[in-house]
Amino acid sequence: MKELKKRIREEGKVIGSEILKVDHFLNHQIDPVLMFKIGEKFADIFENKEVSKVITIESSGIAPALMTGLALKVPVIFARKKKPVTLDEGSLSTEIFSFTKQVSNTVYIEKGMLTADDHVLIIDDFLANGEASLGLTKIIEMAGAVVVGIGIVIEKSFQDGRKRLDHAGYPVFSLARIASLENGQVTFIER
Ligand code: G4P
Ligand code: NA
Ligand code: NA
């Protein structure tokens, strides 16, 4: 997605050789106009998959997921990182290990939020090692629902996530694919 890559080039800050900071439109301040276009793009890409629900993990995945749900006119679920007191006894949960933060977190959704009839589209802001997306696929499959695709805003293709999701057989589409962040430079994989 041309406009997204332009924004990354102009506003992104590279930290070390592995982290891209995009706090002006995605991870802290959110640009709703850009997010709207991102949602329309994902809706276009996955339009023939009969998506019945979009799912993400709080917090940074919510903005692009919500806009995708708006474009597809389907509900959006965000898995929670803390177990809410209002959550039913029978919640679905899975462990997600963050390589970036070197901690393991449990994420939860309420049982009954997904049913065996659901065709679920996973949306996330970043794809690094794929732990978040793989965790969501587990929760979806625990509910007996089907993962119809994974939409990623920014993929760091030099990390293992993309390979792992491809290998697991899920259709993945990333709006920006970063080949390298070496020497403070963002290098994209051009299609
Ligand atoms: P993985 O799911 O692909 O394995 O990623 P990882 O555990 O390494 O990511 C942990 C957190 O760091 C995630 O956010 C992820 O979105 C974020 N992250 C990973 N790489 C980058 C990067 O290069 N830039 C930015 N800005 N974020 C990155 P989170 O902990 O779920 O937090 P939240 O922001 O969604 O609340
Ligand atoms: Na994040
Ligand atoms: Na995220």
C-alpha cells in the first residue's frame, strides 16, 4: 500500500536494527483517515472469504481491525491481555510469548463470542515472530471456527513470523513488507 509506505518512510523511526516506531499514525497517535483506507484495503483483499468476524489483540490492533470490520460490516473482537472480572467462567485463552518483550502473556476471549459457523479474519498492526497471530489462530480453532486469513499492517519480513504463518497454511496479506531496518534505513520488499 503506497500511501502507508510513504508514511513509514516519512514518519517512521528505526530503533536499533529490529524495531520501527510509528507512533504518529499507528501505535500512539492514530490517523483515522489512514486507518479507514487500511480497513478498505483489507476488506478488498479478503472480500471473497465470507468473513463473519474480525479479531485482533488489544491495544494497537484495534484501530486497523475496527476499520476493517466497518468496511466489511462485521463485528470486531479484541482479545484481552488481562482477564476481565466480567468474563464468563468458560473463557478461551492461550499463552503468547513476546520475543520483543521476553515475557509470556495470556490472552482471553469470552466463550460464545465465536461459534463453529464463524469465518474469522485476523488483523494486527505488526508481524514480527508471529506469536500473536498464531495465538489467535489457536483461540479461533478452539472455538471450532475457521481462520480465513491474516491481514497485517506492517510485516517485518526479516523476522520469522511470515514464514511460520505461511508454513501453517494461513493466507497472509501484509500492506507493507519490510526487508530490513539495517543502518537506520527502512528497506521495503517491492512487489
Ligand atoms: P509477534 O506477535 O509477531 O511474535 O511479535 P512480538 O511478540 O515480538 O511483539 C510484541 C509487541 O511488540 C506487540 O505489541 C507488537 O505489535 C510489537 N512490535 C513488534 N515489533 C514491533 C516494531 O517493530 N514496532 C512497533 N511499533 N511495535 C512492534 P503489543 O505488546 O501487543 O502491544 P500493543 O501496542 O498492541 O498494546
Ligand atoms: Na503493538
Ligand atoms: Na499488535
